Amino acid sequence: MTSENLITYLEGYDVEVIAKHETVSTNTDARELIKNTIPHPALIVADQQSGGRGRQGKSFLSPVGGLYMTLALPANIPIEQAIGATSCAAVAVCRGIEAVCDAKCGIKWINDIYLGGKKLCGILTESVNDYETMTSRYLIIGVGVNIDVTPTVTDSAVEAVSLNDCGCDVSKDILCAGITKELLLAYESGFDFSLYAEEYTRRSILLGQEIIFTSKGIVKHGTAKSITDRGALVVQSEGKEIILDSGEVSVRLN
């Protein structure tokens, strides 16, 4: 990827572009960048990451052949409004991928994109909060997509897939620009999940399925029933409904 190509594809969008061959983590780079305060969105991309990370401190394999990008966004929105950012981003990423590939993406609550029953993409959303004013000053949205290479994941029961596996030959620059445009649209909406809830629900691969979830260190079984208007997952478990928000919760199909 080159910053010149991305700037061309993102012409008309107010976004700074920083392209690297290798970095530890584009999300970490974004955190360093906003220490100096940024007035407008910044896109950081890398051909590979040596220390990519996912939710709950898990590692995210990031070899050459994937798209690794982070959008750093000045937000200044209420913290509770920022909660929907990951869910909105999941829909935005699906749209960005489908705009350039003949692929129908699904979402595994809350932040994984699936294709053909296998994991194609992960999303890690972080925020920089001011708890005195209860606002999120910045949102950091990291996206990793398997394009040419399918990582071998040894510490997970989830099987990975790449766009190349599905016969999709796509330019990394064009895909990155497409996803960025969709994320910027969600940003302009204030990450209003009500605008994305119907599509998010329709794309969910969990609803109606038996799942295993871990919350506060306790493993339980249940059935995924619905998505709330705030993006939480409603689960029927042990004769009662449990509402899971993103927090420290992991979910997998049974």
C-alpha cells in the first residue's frame, strides 16, 4: 500500500493518511498520534504488524498479505454514545468489503466479520475518554482483513478464511479506501446504532444459534435471541434472558 494511492482513492475526504511497511500495531500508532491532538480523522495502514491485538488482550496474527488499518477519529461524544461504534463499524466494514468483492459477509457479535462460516476480519475499537465530562475524546477503530493469506490460528477453535480463498482478487488500496469511506459515513452519523441496527441484526450469524459465552469468568450456554437497540446481545440461558454488552464477554458458537 502507498499513501499516494490511498490519498487518490480518498480524494474529497478529510482524512490524513499514514502508510507503513511494518509496525507493531496500527492502533498503538494511533494512540501515539493523538497524544499531540489531531483536528481531523487520520488513517494509519501497514503491510504487516508484529504485535497486532484483538479484544481482551488477545493477539491478532498480522502477516504480509492482509489489510491492517486504523482510523483515529476526534469524537467528543458522550461515552454511552460511543458504545455503538464497534457495531456500526462492523456493518461499515461489511459494506466496504462487499463494494469491491462478490462476497456476502456476516457478523459474529460483536466485532468479527465472517465469510462462509469462517473468520475473515476482526475489529478492535478503543476510546480515549475524559471521565470528568463523561465524553469520548477520540475513537480508534482498528480493522484487520485477510486478503491474500489465511493465518493459521493455533489458540482458537475458529477457522480463518481469506478473500483470496473465495476467489476475490482485490487491490489492498481500493479495499482500504472503501472501508474507510464507510467508516467515515458512520462517524458522520455520530455512530448512531439505530441507523445500523436492522442491517446488523440481518447480518448476525449468532441469532437463533446455541452459543457458549463467558462473562466475568463464568462459562455458560444459551441461545442467542436478539440484538438490542444499543447493540447488546440478548441470550436465553437457564430459563431467563441475559443481556450481554461488549465489556469482558466472549461468545462462540456451540
